Amino acid sequence: MKKVHLLVFKAFIRPFIVTFFIVMFVLLMLFLFKYIDDLIGKGFEWYVILELLMYASATNVAMALPLAILLSSIMTFGSLGENYELVAIKSAGISLQRAMTPLIVGVSVLSLAAFLFSDYMLPVANLKMGSLLYDVRNQKAAFLIKEGIFNNSIPGYAIRVKKKDPDQTLHDVLIYERNTSSGNINVLVAKEGQMFITDDNQLLVLKLKDGKRYEETAGASGPYNPRQRLMRTEFKETEQRFDLSGFQLKRTDEDLFKSNYAMLNLKQLNFYRDSFSLKGDSNLRSTYRDLSMIARVYRTDSLNTKAPTIFLKKYKNVLDLIPLDKKLQSVQTAKEQVRSIKEVLSRKELFIADNEARMRGFLVELNRKFTLAISCLVLFFIGAPLGAIIRKGGLGLPVVMSVLFFLIYHIISTIGEKAAKEGSLTPFLGMWIAIFTLSPLGVFLTYKATVDSALFDFDFYKRWFKQLFVKHRE
């Protein structure tokens, strides 16, 4: 038994490691394609991109781990079945369940590790990636001067050069400067210049040669202003400095993102859920108090406690109970009371809807931490017997089957999560519906693999149809 268990475990661990990193690489490339426009042309240091990719890799574990377990289990038992090793194991009196025992233990350990990862490490990774991605997407594009194009990145300036050499020598430089406080418009023209950035990356310095500076002072509105002036200054060499601090990556305080659902662990999720539940109860009590106060304010003594009985016996209209000189006042008072009640209820309704949405978000994220662990087990009990039934190893049919079943799981879980967030389903049912749907399939496939069913043997179905056709002809 030890040799059989060791054989099965070795056959599983190698494809699992390979498929896990392949899936992680694919998901990381999808992340880059999604945010490529936010990363290119902003002059980030290499370690900023590497840090973002590291956090993105951590957040992709929740999708990569179940898929890797599903694919590797199909490949493992498909290869064992294709090489008749499963036949030899069963001929030795070892059932499929006993042969799967080391993998069941291993996948259970992986499921426990996935739960601990989702509770302790994943919230931190989501927090780090969310704050860094927010700063990256709000970062200004890097300052670049291209030939023949005006650059307006620096506020108040427009810079154009006719030609730029590889050594950062500029030719035919034109700089427009707009002083918004005084309304002045300055134009600087130079035949040649040299561009460099200071060591602290805070300033852009242009050393310009052989040029002119034109300064125009804006005057009062009208067709003619005698005080308007135009000054021209020639220079052999001058230096222009531009502030580049706005192009540096500025980090936002991570505490601003900590209340997001995906950035909380189980203890914090339970705390926030209880807090919002108390807020909901307090809102209901305050609604009752507000309505009671409105009733007391508008209550009149014109109707005594016997009014409902009198009304039922003698009158068809409630206004008949009110004296003629007080009817108009009573109707206006009733309208004001109804208007006040509607305003109170509309405000409370918005608060209740928002509070319930926040509650559903916390419950969805709380259930997600458990479904990640259980999904690893469910997909393993689908993949292992499925591989034993199809008896095909490699990256052909196993990849197709694993992608198919994982897409079914992912689509059902996505629909359930969306329905749970919208309130169509309870958070528990919405997050567990994919597990409840696929678990019977895992039990069915395990049974079929145990009894050596020809579930995916197309030759069996071909022979069965031939026999049925022959019987029909007879």
C-alpha cells in the first residue's frame, strides 16, 4: 500500500505544481492586459510594477488553486488509467477509494491552507493591491517631449521642439507660458537647448541658448488699451526649471481602504456584520419613535375615543365626524401629517436598503472564505474519477474537460454571487449554490469510476446503438 500511495502521490504532485504556475501565469497576463493602459507611459520604477504583480498573484490564488487541483487530478488518474496502472492496482485488490487516500489527505491539507490563506493573507494582499492600483491609475503620465508635438503635461506651460537628439539636445525650442493670476502670456524661443532631470527627479531643467523671450501684459477689456505692453528680451544662455513632483507616484493611506469587504478577515467581517445589524435595529426603533412623535404632534382632541363606534353606526364619511368649521383645518393637518410620514419613511427606506446591501456584502465575503476551501475538495472528487473514467493523460482531453467543468463551476458561482449581492438569493445560498450543484456530480462520477463504468467510452455507445438498430430491424 505504501508503494501504491507513493506512486499516486508522485503522479499527482508534479502536474499540480506545473498546472498551478501555468494558470497563475495566464491569470497574471490577463491582469496585465486589463490594466496595461494604466501602467504604460507613466515612468514607474521596476519595483513598483513588480510589487503590483506580486499582490495580483496573491489575489489570483483563489481561482488558480481549484483549477490546478481539477486539472492535475484528471491528468493523474487519466495517465494511470492510460498506462493500465489503475488496472494493476485494482487487480491487487486495492479499490479506487483506497488508492485515492493520499490525495484526499493532501487535497484536504491544501483546502485547509486555502482557508487560512483567504483569512489571513488574502485580505492583506487585496488591501496592498487595491491601494497601489488606485495610486497607479491616478498617476499622471510621465513627462515626455516628442518632436513636433506640444506637451501640455506641466500646468501653465506648452513645450514644443522641432528636433531632439539622442543625447537630449533640443533644436528650435518653443515654450508658451500662461500666468493665470496676472493674465500674462510669455513666449520663449531658442535655437538650441539641453534637457536633463535633477538627481532627486523633482525638477526638469532646460538650458537654452541663442533665443528670445516675449512677454505680453494683458490689459483691460476693449479694442484698445494704452497700458498694454510687449517686451522682448534676447539672451545667449538661460535656464528654465519645471516642477516634476506631480509626476511622482504618491501613495494613499491604506487605512482608507480597510473597510472594503475583500480586505477583512473573518473576525473583522463578523464585527462589521454585527455593527450593521445593530444599526438596522436602531433604525427601526428610531422610525417608530419618529412616527409616534408625528402622531402626537398632529393629534387633535376633536375626536373622542368613541368616534370609531359612532362612525361605523351613523356615518359613511370620516369628515362627517368633524364639525363644519374645522373640516378644512383637519384636511390640511392630515395632509401635513401624511407628508411628514412619507418623508420620514423615504429617508429610513434608503438607510435600510443601504444597510442591507452592506450586510449582504459582508456575508458574501464571509462565505467566500469557506467556499474556496470546499471547492478544492469538490473539484478533486470530480477530476479524479473523471480521469479514471476517460483514461487519457497529457494536456489534451484532460485540459478540455477541466476547463469545461471549471467554467460550469465559475459561471454558477458568479451568477449566485451576483444574485446574493442584489438580494435575490440569501448570501449563504448564493455563495454555496455552485458547491451544492457540483457535489452530486462528484458522487456520481466517483461511483461510476469505482464500478469501472464506460461512461465516456464512445465505442461502447457505438456498439450499443448498433445492437439497438439490429434489434429494431428484427
